Amino acid sequence: MPRHPDRAAPSRIPMLLAVPAALALLMLILPLLGLLIRAPWGRLPELITGPDALAALRLSMITATAATVIAVLLGVPAAWLLARPGLPGAGVIRALITVPLVLPPVVGGVALFTVLGRSGLLGRPLYEATGFAFPFTPYAVVLAQVFVALPYLILSVEGSLRAADRRYEEAAATLGATPLTVFRRVTLPLIGPGVAAGAVLAWARALGEFGATITFAGNLPGSTQTLPIAVYLALNTDPDAALLLSVLLLAVSIAVLVLLRGRWVARW
């Protein structure tokens, strides 16, 4: 019987490639399995419903959601500009936007201090005029989360804009629609899935932010102590609580992957 032309015969995997590939998978999977195996599931109701854990979770959910809303409001227009053909300095702007992806989070917190701290470039005049300072407040948590999450939103939306068919925008403009109307009535519906995917990624990144948050916002229970900070502190006082809180964050990450599977993970 002739072989189906669309089905390639399975090829043997060389051992030289199979061994390091298997080791790579083990390095990624074993720590997660260890987390699930060693977690004290019997203490789950006690630890997860404790006042400190609930306060940290509530703060993380609220600030991550606020950071995501800000990221969408700022990131979608920025992605639209980056996706426009012929934008001067687009490569440099894109490189600057991606810096937070590779910058150590603690350095990001220090950078926020230099601008928005009480003695910062913008923080000093703000403090002198109003007596308000961002550091060590819930607003600082949101700003730190926006700083690290915004690039995920921008890059996701820019990719959707570049993949969208521009003929729809051109047709709307030809019919007399203003640029704002074209963006609102044509472009946004076209890139809706990209915006949603970027928002979910940004939310997950904001929820898991630690370094910039603890540097810029500090660790004040009920005010700036987010769930990742609570995990870090629990390692020294209650390792069981740290394990279960880590499992909670792992569950959120898996949920994000499930939501984005159709967009970021190849389908069979």
C-alpha cells in the first residue's frame, strides 16, 4: 500500500540529541514535581485561608489586575505605533521596550526609585508639591508590576497588528472613516485575540513579580506584601506555607498556559 504523502515516516532520534533533550525536560519538570510531591496537602485549608496568606493573595490579585488595565491602556497605542510601517527609530524603541524582559528585577526597582522616589527626578517635585511619595505604598506595587508586565502586552499586540490584514483599515479609510474610527471600529476587533493574550500574559507576569516590588514597594503586610513576597518570607519561618503558596502560584501559571494554548502552543 502506498504511503500517504502527507504523513512523514517517524525518524529515529539520534542519541546525541535525545539525551540532552531528556535532561532538559527533567530539569524543567522535576522541580515542579518536587513542589507538588513535597507540599503538605493536609495543611492546605489552614495555610491558604490564613489571614496573612489571604491578605497577600487579595493584594496580588487587585494590584495585578490594576497593572494589567494600565498596561492595556498604555500598551495597545504603543504597539499600534510600533507596527506602523516607516516609524523612525522603531528598532531602538522596540529594544528599549524589551529591556525590562532581560533586566534583573531588583535593578528595575532601583530604576523606579531614581525616577519616582522621594528624591527622584519626578518624585521630588511631586513630594514637594503634594507631600505624597510612591515608594512603600500599594501604588508602588502597581507601578513595579506595570514596569515588568508592559513589554509582554506590547509585543503580543504588535505581533497581532503585523499579522492583521491592513486592507480592512485601508478600505475603511477610503470610505471616509477617521483614523480614530478606523482604530476603534476596525483595528481593535481584528487584534482582539492578541490583546486578550497579551493581557493574560501581563496579568500573570504582574502577579508573579517579586524583585522590583520588594525593592520599590517594600514588605508591609496588608499594604505591599504580595504573594511572591509572602512565599519568600515564609521560607524562613514556615516552609510548609511557602510550599503551598508556591503551588498556588504554579496553579495560576498553568491556568494561563491553558488559556493561551490555542495561541502560543502548537496544535496537533
